[in-house]
Amino acid sequence: MKHRKQAMEQIERTVRWNEIRGNTSKTLDWELEINMLQEELDELKLAIEQNNEVKIFDALMDLEFVLRGTCGKFKLTPELQVDGYEAVIEANEKKSSEKNSDGKITKPIDFVGPEAKLQAILDKREK
């Protein structure tokens, strides 16, 4: 699949970017990762408040960049990241179209989440 290959290549570039700078599974610091993601969320919130579409887009892309890098540091190869995202998409496609009072899409009673597939993906990671 062409798009899968492109996604994996983009993720690989992000992982390499981190590795060149010494950011690997050996240096994974969850507090730092969360702080970086929070910083990007804060930038997104500010951009939305400013109604600045370029800054919104930049913040969204920065969030994805940091998140993909974090996944790489968590020993998720590009292929495993794409597989994991696909598992989440497949599960979400089984949700209803109804929303709860908070605006979140509701899950049907027989909803099966992606956890089993995600565990199988985690089991493929290098130790």
C-alpha cells in the first residue's frame, strides 16, 4: 500500500532525527515526553484562541512529530506504529455515531477495544 509506505518513511525520518540527537529508548524520559506534548497542546490552544490557521496547523504537526518520536523511543518501529494506528482506527470504526453529553462518540455495548491487537504489536518489539 503506497500510503502505508509513505507513513512508515515519514516515521522513520522522525525516529532517525531523534537518534541523531541521542534520543533513544535508552534515554526515554516519560516526564520530558509528556512535557513536550503538553507544550505543543498549549501552543495549539493559543493558536486556536488567536484563530491563526497556520499556527494551528503547525501545532498539530508538531504534536504528531513529538508523538511519533516518543513512540520510536518506546521501541515502536515505524511498521509497529502504523499497525497500532490501524488497530485503533479499526476499533473506532465500530463505535456508534451517537455522542454523550461531553460530545464524545459512544461505544456500543458489545464494543471490543484495540487492546488485544495492541498487545500483539507490543510483543513484536525488540527487547
